[in-house]
Amino acid sequence: MLNNSNIDQNDLAKRGESLIRKSTNRYLTTVKIAFRAKQRRFDDFDGLLDESSIKPVQRSIIELSDEQDQPDLLPG
């Protein structure tokens, strides 16, 4: 199995655990991660994103944990 050198696997695991721990519904959080990963996968496939070195599930976990930890960064 190849490890991506750009991502710290321990940090990714902590972010995923934090998402699940802070959620009110684990199932909906898991579905949200999967849905966002699917969107990112199709964006990568269409060539819209340049960060193809990060797997879509990893990217969605990072994005969702950033949104959870720093809600002031969200537009609107």
C-alpha cells in the first residue's frame, strides 16, 4: 500500500475521530464525508481540481474538520 507523503496519517486519523466524536449522528457524518468525497472525485475526474495527489476521502475529512474547527472561514 502506498502512503501519500503530503498527508500525516496520524493527523488524518485524529481529524476523522474528532469529526465522529463531535457529531450528533455518526451515520450522517459518515454519509457527509462520503458524499463530499464523491463530489471531489468527479471534480478531479473533470480536471477541475489540481490537488489530485490527495485522495478524495482524505480531502473531504480534512475539509470537514477544518469547517468544524474554524466556522468563521465559511463564506456567507
